[in-house]
Amino acid sequence: MYARPRMPDPVRGAAVRSVIIIALTLVQLTITVLCSLAGVWFAFPALLGTVASTVVATWAVLDVWVTRQVWIQRHGVVSTPSSAARPRLRRGVQRL
């Protein structure tokens, strides 16, 4: 049914958190731009919040990457040998 297997639960949880944080950061950025275009006093505090939110969003994306790497290291990866790993027989030469 699926082309790829599902992500492990810890990695998926970190990815969901990351997407939510990034979405909130983009909303905050939009508010900051609109407030600065309108010349509202709220533009500067919104700018500071957007900068802080960008740092948190970056941290959240790194959390997804680190969580994925830790999960792979602890649980391993199920792998199958590729066609390049199989020995090839040349035409005319057979193994004895």
C-alpha cells in the first residue's frame, strides 16, 4: 500500500512538532511584515519574536535529523543486498 515504510514513532513525533513550529514561524513572519508595512508599533516586538522563533524552528529541524540518526543507530536498518553485491558471471565462463 505504501511506497516506503512509515517513519518510526519518535522521528514522526519530532517531524510533526517541527512542521507545527515552522508553520507558526511563517505566520509570525507574515504578521511582522504586515505590521512593518503599516507602520504599527507592534512591528519591532514582532520582529524580535520572529527571530527567536526562527532559532527555535532551526532547532526543531535539527531535532528531527538527530532523532532519526539515533533511531537508526539503536535499531539498525533492514537492508537487502543490491544487484551490485551479487557476483556476476561472464558469458562463457562458468563457476565450478
